[in-house]
Amino acid sequence: TADFMDLCSAEVTTEWFMITNSYHQVSRHVDLMFTPGKFVPVVPFTPATYPFCLKYPYCKESIMLSQRWNPKHKQVVMDMDMLYHTKERNDFCQEWIDRNGENGEDLYPKHQPLRWKLRGEKIIGPKGPTGTDYLAYLAREKLDGKMYKMTDRSLYGARPPFVKVYKKEEKLDGMSEDELARRLGMTLLSNTTECSCDR
């Protein structure tokens, strides 16, 4: 499956897990926070307000997608900040795949066909399930407050559990062929050769 489906396609045998990719490594100092007494995981979120999220197309799209689960959802969670509960992740992923297809092929075309066509079938946003979607799903199921203590990173900050070690490579790998060609200063036409194959 595609890497943007890792949240749902990862085989997990533990009760809880976190997710990262090969462009990151575990931070030197990682402290997962839990509430005293009940030991509920503390997860940082970014508020879905204009200065922190809505002025950025990817973040705005993430919130719009999460509002398919919970129309009042206003918290953005970075995929790598979330501590996922495996059983709830499995239930969420099953429903996500039923709605959007095995590889997210229906994520935009099926649910936003006019917008999808008007934008030339290119929308800046997630291609697969996200931590923000997962949290919105839990909110719809009324499990978010029972399973997590959310903390506003815009007020209290947050220490990332994973640090990026391959910034340039991650950016280049995420580009389409056309974007990559433009980025490298080439055009697709310069890669073609003129030949008469009748000779």
C-alpha cells in the first residue's frame, strides 16, 4: 500500500503505538506525558484558527476532512504526536477505508466532486488517514475525552517525539513527476526525444 496509508496498514500487536517514517528518528529525549492517577495520554494539538492553521492550505484541508467525522472538530493533531490505541485505530481505519477506498482513491472525488474538478483534480491536503481524522472519529464516538487529555501546543508548547533527519529527501519524494521536474529546473519536454521509428 502507499505510504500515506501507513496509519491503517501498519501491523500492530501492542495495545498502543506511535507512528513515524524513515525520514525521522526518535528524539534524544522523549517523555510521553500521562495524567496523574488515571495515566491518560496527554497529546498536543494545534487549534484550527487562522494564525495557526487555516491560512495554510494543507492544514485547512486536514480540518475540512476531519469535519466529515465530527462537524465541530477544531483540533489539529500531528500524526507523529498521537499515541494511537490499536483497537480504536482498527475500527477507525475500517470505516475510513469503507468511505474513501483502499488507497484513498475516493477521498476527494467521491465526497467533493465539483471542488475536485474545479481544482483540476489537485487538492493540497492529506491523501490518507491522519491523526486529526482519528481524533475527530473518537470525538464522534465520544471517546476522545475518556482516552486522551488534549493540550494546546500554541499555549503550552510541545516536544516532538521524532525529529526530521532527511528534510530535503522527504520533500522531493513527496512531489509528483511534474513538480519534481519543475523543481529541478527541467521540463517534461526536455526529457523527450524526437525520432522517426519508421526507419
